[in-house]
Amino acid sequence: MPVRWADIDPGQLQPCDFCCTPAWLERHGKTPPPSGKICLVHSDDAWWEGTVVWEESRRRDGLWWGTATYLKDGESVTEVRSQHDLRAR
């Protein structure tokens, strides 16, 4: 069921096939970066533009985790983050 990300609290939904698929990005005039899906990463009380590559399944804690790469104060940072710190763009 398509929903606006702005209407969802972090961790309320899991990523699905409709969220930022290549077809969706193409329809909306966006180009996905080669290293993952476009996202925002929460760090130090701010949201930073980046990309995420999701793991294939949820972890034992019930959360989705992914490897996020983002620019923070001009430096490239790569970290493993949970769905609570990642939002689709």
C-alpha cells in the first residue's frame, strides 16, 4: 500500500518493493546512485543525504538494517544503521 514517508514514524514500516525501486525513481525523474538507494541518514540530531544498501532480511531484533554512506560536514561516512536512522528520499 503506497504511503507518504512523511506520514510514517521511523520503524513503523519495513522497506517494500514499492519504496525507491528503480522504476519508481525513473517515474519521478530521479536517478539512483550506483552504491544504493537514495536516503537521509540521522546523525548528531541532523539528517544527511546519502545512500543505503539494505540487508536481505530483518535481524533478530525485528529491525531492518543497512549500510549507509553519506556526506557529513564534507566527509564521506559509511556505517551500518537501523531503519530508525534511515529515511527514503
